Amino acid sequence: MPVKKTTAGPQRTLLENGMWVATEFLPHVRSASMGVYLNTGSRDEAPGSSGLAHFFEHMVFKGTPKLGPLDIVQRFEATGGQVNAWTSKEQTCFYGKVVDSQAGGALDVLLDMVFNAKFDTEDVRKEKDVVIEEIRSVNDSPDELAHELFSHAAFGAHALGRPIAGTEQSVKGLTAALLRGHRDAARTTTPAAVIAVGRVDHEEVVARVRRYFRLRAKHESVRMMRASSRQNARNPIDRQPAPFTARHIMKARDVQQATVVIGGEGCAARAADRYPLLLLHCVLGDGMSSRLFQNLREEHGLVYSIYTNPEFLAREGSFGVGFATDAGQVTKAIREIGRELARVREEGLSAPDLKRAKENIKGSVLLGLESTGSRMSGLARRVLGDRWEETTDKVLEKVDAVTRADVLRCARQYLRPQTWASAAVVPKGFKTDLGALLAKA
């Protein structure tokens, strides 16, 4: 894909079919990271089709009328590149990275596999078995299972409380017709974006996407819709809110340790509280210098690892703590976590601690700019999250603008274990009541 211009900074174009194209030209690299993002995930599924977005992610690699499964991966791997995909609660991404000379062909392959997958009946049957094995592997992983159980504890019967991959029963009920409907929605109504970062030319990327969809503007002067215009953008999916509830779920397994996730209600991705919560995450549980790591591992030797986990979704969020320890030490571990949270609720963060946390987060943002994949993900968030004005500089400004009062207010609002949910994978015979422990934390 030839590079004709060297326009600085990200660019975006809204196509006539409502799909976004966004790119960022980086002259110092000889690669291109490209992704097709569909702004739909497991939270947008009906109970009977739970796991559809994840199954679609699997099935697009099974080929199109033009390309077989091996053709797809060879187009990326032949020159040292890669192709992969992931599904989350609110988004699905299909992405690849190649040397710049192969970017055009690789983009064509991504578009074809996502928007023209054939969904052969026999492939559907076989891939169901693969996904079911993936689901079973989660049940064999205490850490992954504990997080799935926590989602169910926090959000119950709402789609956010269901596993992203669905259940064995729901996957068995998925059909080629459902897959085709999901694909057709991606072509026409699902909010979608094509993102390319690296040694790429914006106009060439737009032209390739337009050729693939056979788009023709009525007048040459409007071939590229103005970036600021959202007149023909696809409507966001109507997502119902998911109330947080403090439920407590425990699964007994043949394991030696108790793997525990505790947490409470957080905030949405666009909420002002996001940045104070990120700073609290940095201080409490992000890395070996964090307070929880230093307390529970270094001082008391209770855990091998412990972390905080903020999740920011479209309408809601959560803030959790995860750890694994000997079953006999769970009570002490939760007690120590409660003490650290109480300390932050009472004192907030000192000026030096807040400054260090800000430098940590800003450093992570800046280091991420060295990865074309991270830049690609950031562009997708800005385009599909209607946050185009949220540039790197704006993010750094928002981090710097957080005050000690902001952090203290958020600590008192969100770090209240008495209102938290819990989930745990525990050894057989474990009897401790996590809800009662949190009530006293």
C-alpha cells in the first residue's frame, strides 16, 4: 500500500455506509497494524444466543468464498506478521500486523474474512466443539473462573453477568443462520471501524475500504465525508443498564488455594471519576510497589500476587481486587485488604503519593505510544466511543487535573467492601462466608 502523504496526527473519515476509517501515519516504522472493530459484544446478546459474538470471532477464520482458512493466516504469517482476534463484553476486534509493503493485501483479507465469511455447516459443527473445549478450559482455571463468577455475582441475569464465550448449552444452539445475521448486521447497522496505524496512507486505506463495499459518493466533492460530520454514522446499540448487586458466589474444586475476586460498583468509561479511580488503582494494586502487594505479600507473606482491576464500560463499571492464598489465610487476607481500603477512605492520598501515581499513569500512556497495536486500540476507542477529541495530550491533562479531594471522594464512594460482591474458587470443604467477611472489612 503506497504512502503518498505524510500528514501528521490521526485522521478519520466517515464512509457513506456509516462505517468509520481512522489511521495514523508513523514514518519511523516499517510495519502496519490494522484492525476491524465491531462495537458489539457479549452484553448485546439475548440469552438464547449467548456466546454468538465470540463464536463469530472464531468462525470468520474458517474461510470465505475467495479464501480458505490457510490462505487467511498465510497472507499475514508469510512475511513474519500475525493475525488474531478477541471478543469482550462490548466489542469484537479482528486485527493483524504486517510489513508495510503487505498492508494493502492484508487489509483486503481482514475485510473479506469479517464481512464475507461463508459459515460452512460442517465448519460450524466442528468449531462448536473447539469453543466448548475453550469453555471447559476456563472451568479448569481457578483465576479465569473466579472472574467469570464475579461478573455473575455483580450483574446477575443481565448479559454482563454471563460468560463472554457463552455456556456449553448456548453454544450448541448457535447456527449458521445466526452467524449470517450477525455478519449482515456488521455490514449495515453495527457500529464499526477500520483502523490502521504505521506506515500507511489514509486516503489509500479509505479507498480500499470503499472499493470493498462498492461505495460511490454522489459527488466527487463529498467522496470523503467530513471527519466532524456524524450525519450518517451508525446508531449506537441500545444497551440496557446493569444494576450492580452484592451477591456472593463460591465454587468448590479440587484445588489447594482459594482464588478470590471481590469488588464493587465502578463508573463508566466516559465518567469524570475514571481518572481518580485509575490513580487509586495505581496506588492500591497496580504492580509490585502497590500498597496491597507490599502489605499482603511482602509484609505478611499471604499471597504470591494481588491486584486491583478497574473495568470501565459504556454505562457502568466495577472496581475489584483479586488474589489467591491458602484457604486458611482468606480471612486474614480480606482483613488486611479492608485495612488498606479504610486507610485510603480516611486519609486519601498524600501529595507525594498522588504525584507518583500521576507520573506512573502518564508514563504508561506515553510508553504505549511506541506500540502500533496500542495506538490502533486507542484510535478505535476514540472513534467508536465518540471520544475523538480525547487526544494523548488531553488524557495527560485530565490525569494532572485530578486533585486530592477528587481521590478522597472516590475512595469513599467506591472503596466500601460492605457493599461489594465476591466470587471464589475454593478447596472442597471450605466454609468461610465471604459476605460476612466483607461486611466487617
